[in-house]
Amino acid sequence: MLIREIIAAILLITGGSFMFVSALGVIRLPDFYTRLHASSIGETFGLVLAGIGMIIYHGLNLTSAKILLIIVALFLVNPIGTHLIGKAAIRAGEEPWKYIKNEEKKEEEDASIHD
């Protein structure tokens, strides 16, 4: 294996790992805004790393130029789209998740039971 292929494989695996963690964040995080953040950051960074890995693997040719254009477009469009989706959620009245400690939660449950 050439050094170029090793570097490309490392970048592709790292990019895939970022996208996998991003997908886990979408599944596991508590509300819309944190899920949106996880998907935006992980997807953008993962796709950029995977794209750079593909460029390194293919070498400098027309395919690499096309991949570079796709990376630049995603790098610009993805954060803007995420921002607009978040803004639309705020206007629609989507409330952010509020963390409640266990003791406060028990007090609220006790108060609701006694009422």
C-alpha cells in the first residue's frame, strides 16, 4: 500500500466515525436543537474529511476537482441550512430542553401528587 492510500484510508475512516457519532447524537440527544447541532457539526466535518480522503486517493485530476467543489458547497450550505432550520423552529415555538436535577424533579412530582 502506498502512503497516499494509507492517509486516504485514515481520513475516510475518521470522516465516517464523525458521521456515525453524529447519527448517534441525533438518536440520543434530548431535544430538537441539540440534535440539530449534532447533525450539523458531525455531518459537515465528516463529509469534509471523507472528501479530502477521496481527493488524496484519486490524486489530482478532474474527479478531485469535482469532489473539491462538492466539499466547498457542503461547507458553505450545511451551516446556513442548519441556522435557517433552527430559526424556523424558534419561530414555530419549539422550546429548548431544560435540565431538571433529580431532587427538583422529585419535589415537583410530590407537589403534583399532593395537589
